[in-house]
Amino acid sequence: MSAPAESITILTPEVERRNGLAFIWTQLLVYFSAPVLYVGVVQAAFCDKLGASATVANLPASTYLLGAVFPLICAWLFPARLEKRIVEVAFAIVAVSMLLVCCVVFLPAPSWLRITVVIGQGLIIGIINSITNIYMFKCLARGTTEAGRAWALKYAFGFGPVAAVVGSLSAQLLLAEKIPGLHYPYNFGVLYVVALPCMVVCVLVSRRYRILDLPNVSPPPFWSYLGESFRAFVVDRRLMLAWLAFLAWYFTLSAMTNLSLYTRVAVGRAPLELAGLIMALRFGLKAVAGFGIGALALRFGARVALMATVVLVGCAITWPFFSSGYGYLLAFGLMGAGELGGVYFVNYVISISPPATTTRNIAFLSLVSPVSSVAPAIHGSLTDAYGFNASFAFGAAMAVVSFLLLLRLGRTPAPV
């Protein structure tokens, strides 16, 4: 990581559009690869097929969340001039991890090894995704104005989920063994084969960023940096309330894999058979919400947008109490729409942070992920001990907590 980023000293409309398009295209490729990059539903279904318990089937999602501790280390370790290069290297590592899963799926391997590799790859994806998410946002922030960033977010998270629908419907055909010659477990492996070149293209697209130059500052000793950063974060009431609300939101969102496993009860079909359709519904409604929640943010401000995402995940986790059959699958659409909270919590922190501390504050926000890494296992354990309803009730309670915390944020002005 010795090469500096391609830096600029002024933002022009041409540069803003270039950076916005790089962000949009990267998001399109990431979303198209969603069946394997969004660790949870597909991995849980595969582990379930291999004979894992509900608790073990939730472990890929738990290990995925543990990876989010690394952005804070990166924010301390790497200077601003390397932020673009970090994105490029991170996508390359994701591509290599895809190849690892392909090896254990397409070559003879026992079930325990396949489960172990899928769980381990969930950790790798969790580490890398948490890094790329933050540094892609940082490259966008350094390469656009607030208006330019709003334009990029609108189209990236409006059209991006459409790409995820295409990828998810394709995954449904594969996992339901509708394509001649592709049967279990090779149909599962093909998902990773398709995602691998997408990650390679993401590396190439990320090289197109042109971002504002920032002065390089020598990092202080790590523990001093950590203590100072923690104090600066917790004394800001808005940041602290947003962090706690994000944590509660994550605890609700972590029921996604349990919602998938519940399809055997609600619909009467194995989770793996419906995994692609579930992902399509998840991202189809997310595409609609991408434009709708963006409009709410522009009209009423950032807090209202955050509250809308919390309401959506709350509706998703309570939907199983009121529906059965194929109507139950709407829960995944509602959960996918509410999943945009991951975007708008980050954007809220960017909007209230000075440039010098933006990366650090986003990194602290990302610590919600490792803290909430126990949530999928809690949902699985509640299910094993008391049934699915206990898990869903726990998720609903967390959504209420998140909503109440956001009420305490106070009003935030709408963008000018």
C-alpha cells in the first residue's frame, strides 16, 4: 500500500460525476453479488442443508459481524493518502476468499469442512466489507459535495438493489436446481464463481476515484488514539444516541437468517429452495425504498430517514405473527427496505462530522457490528430453546428501543 491516491485540490462537476459514477458502478456489482456478499440467508440455508443446527447455521452471520472492528484499526494505521488503495486491495482479498469457497464446494470435502470454510469466509467478508463500506463512503465524501453525494446515494441505492434482484433470481434458479446439470452442492458454488469476476471489476472501477487531498498526520500511540477517539465520540450526544440506536437496529436486522429458516414452518419448503426468491424480495423492496427514503431525507431530514428504516425492520420482524404461506415472504422485502439503515446511519455521521474526524467517527459507528455479532447466535439460541416466536419477539423489542433512541436525537434540518 505504498502508492498514494490520485488526489486533487478542487472539486469540479466533471470530477464529482466521475467519483459518483465509480461509487454507483461499484455498488451495482456488489449488489449483483449479494447472494454471497450479504452473508446470512444463503449461507444459513447451505449449512442447514449440511445438517447444522439453527445456532450453527447463524454462525456465518455472527462471524461476518465480528469483522467490523478492523476499520477503527485502519483509521489509526493508514494515512489519508492510502484510502483509495485500501478499497482496491480489499476487493482483491474478497475475490481470493470466493476462490477458497469454490475449492471446498467443487472438490470432495466432508460436511464439517464445508461448514467451517463457509463460517470462516463469513468472517473474511465481514472484515473486508466493513472496510470497503467505510472507505468507499470516505472516497465519495472526499470526491463530491453534499449535493453530489446525495445524487450518488440516490442512484446507487435505488438501482443497486435492482441488480441484487437480478442476482437473487438467478440464485433462485440455481439453488432450486432449475438449471440442467447443476445440482447440490455445485449450484451453491456457482454463486461464488459468478461473484469472483465482479470483485475483480470492483478493483478496476475503484481506481477511477479522484479525491481531495488531505494532510497526512502522524498517528499517535494506538491506545492514546483509542482513548482520545472514544472520549470525543461519547461526549457528542448525537453520535452516542445514533450509535446506540444503530446497535438496537442491528439486533433486529440480525433475525434475517432466522426468518429464512422459518420458511420451513411458514411455507412448508426448505430454506435453500427459496433462498434466491427471498433475496429477490429483499432487494426488490430495497430498490423502492432507496428512492422513497432518499426523498424523506431530502424533505424532512436525516432523523426521519433513520426512523423510517427502523419502522421497516420492526414491521418485518413482527410480520410472522400475522401471516403464513407465501404471504410470509413479504417479511424479507420489509427487512430489505429497512436494511438501508446501514447506509443512512453512516450518512448521518458523515453529515455531522468534520473532515478530519469523519473516518474515525464512521469507524466507531462500525463497532456496532462486532458488538452485535452475538445477535444472530442469540436469535438461534432462542429458537432452539423456545421456538421462532421468541426470536421474533426479541427483534421487535430491539426495534422499539432503536426508535425511542432516535426520537431523542431531536430534529435535524433537511438538506438545502
